[in-house]
Amino acid sequence: MILLGIESSCDETAAAVVADGRLVLSNVVASQTELHRKYGGVVPEIASRAHIEAIVPVIDQALADAGVDLDAIDAIAVCNRPGLVGALLIGVSAAKAIAWARNKPLVAVDHVRAHIYAYSLRDKAAAGPVGNSRETDEQVFPCVVLVASGGHTLILHAASPTKCTILGSTTDDAAGEAFDKAAKVLGLGYPGGPVIDRIAREGDPTAVDFPRSYLKPGSLDFSFSGLKTAVLYYWKGQNGRGREPSERVPLPDVVASLQEAIVDVLVDKTMFAAERTRAARVMLGGGVACNSRLRAKMQQAADKLGVRLLLPPPKYCTDNAAMVAGLGYHLARAGRFAALDLEAKPGLIR
């Protein structure tokens, strides 16, 4: 079964062709980073207009790279939630138009749940599997999953590719949002995550004792707004009048300390969820899962707890349509098709 996947939930216009839910025949992503850089974050109206311009060329390129045409596609999988509603609408409209014009089944895919499936993808161009994806679903699921990105930070228990339960979620700023906003405060530009990861490698993560918000005891929810505020006031104080440059903490130390505060909370809560559910496996997903410090500390914690850590390659952690097509395959096999009145919805499925 060959699926065309379409993703437009935020600021990447993406299309991919995936065979049998695992083999990635093509994966095309048109990024809008340069469009939004001067604003320090994603502007929804600009994102929507850019999706309109890119959606058809991206789909055409995905089909060309895969060496197939629409006649060879068995179903269309599209991300219809959660995300920016105007951005989602572009991908959903394109998918519905293709499904109607070519009489193809339509599959609605949840963006967050698609991130869970990224580990199972395999690249046709690679000599070996991507993410150990030769494993069967029984070797991957059930597992506890941390999905961390600019818009979401959640812990889920995934019983299978299509069945998962949210154990904890974001109460205010997501982890990726905290990275981006703190980077703006520190004058590091946008997007903040990659530059913070790079600079932090040269710094001392214990130099500044930034707060870790764990909320109430036993909570698996996340809150990073207080940390963002703490960074703002610390940086203002650090650069205030009367303080000599020699008295200031070097920028790499500040950045490393900020990163450590975010990573500690992500790791601690994920491992607590693994203990609570007696999970044998823990998985990372979402753009923040590219962070090298998070990967390293999560591996250390997993080894200490005696659980297996599943890490998708970075290119499948960030937003892409291959994960949409991959999960769409399982939904199609289960007969979970969508009607042509499918709507774009900004909220999470609880």
C-alpha cells in the first residue's frame, strides 16, 4: 500500500510517499524559517500564505522523487490537527481535492501521534534501517513517549501505532517555545533550539541555578513560562548598570544552564512516567528531540532505570510528511477513513 502524506500544521510545507507504512520513497519539506526569522517566531498569516504557494510544488516533487504518479497512490493521508488552523487548512484542502478528483481514500492524521510513528520509518536510500525500523510493532510498542516541540510538550503511553493516551501535557509554554523565547531574550536569533544546543556545548550547565518547575507532586504536566521569565530578569540584571564585564557570567554558561533546566524536567518526568506505567521502552519525538543534551541525558537516565531508549533520526523528529503517511497506513488498514467534509482542527485529541 502506497500513501501520499501531506503536512502543513505550522511553518513547514511537507509531502512524502511511503510504502507499507515504513519505507520512505520520498520526503520533501519546504521550510519557512527565513520568512519568520525577523519576527522571532511563526506568524500564522504569513505561514498560511507561504503554504498556499508551496503546497502544489512540494506534492509534485514528492511524487517525482518517489518515481510514482497519483494513479499509483492508494490513499491520501493528511495532518488535520493540532496546529495553526489556517496552515492546517491548506494541507487539508489539497488532500481533499486530490482524494475527490482521483477517487482516493482520505485518512486524517493527528500531528502529535504521527511523531510517535517517526521511529518506525526506513529510508530507501540508506544501506540499513533508519531508527532500527526493521523491528516489528510488537518490539516497539507499548512504550512511553515524550513529544516535545515548539507547540507541544506531552508525555503519552502508546499501546500501538494507533492507540495512545496522554499522561501529561503543556500548561503554558512548550519546551521548544521556551528555547525560542529565551534565545530572543539573549539575542541569539530564531529558531532558538539549534543555536542554544550549539552554544551550550561550550558552557557550564551548573553556572546559573535556573528554576525547574515540576508543578505538584506526581504531575506529568509541564510549565516553562516561569523559566522563560527567570532568564529574562537574570539577563537584564547581568547586563545592568554598574556591573563590570568581568563580573558577568559568560553567555555559553548562561545558555548551558538554561538548556539544563529544560532538559532536567523533560528527562525526570519522562522517567517518572516510565516507572509509573512499568514501561520497558521510552521514545522521543518532536523537534526538541534533536537536542543533543536531551538525547544524552535521556540515555543516561534510561540506562539507570533499565529501560530501552528509542531515538528517531533528527530528520524525522522535525515536522515532516513521512510520519503522516506512515501512521496513515495503519489507520487505513484499520478502515479509519475520513469523509470529504474533513475539517482542520487546532486542538489536541484528548
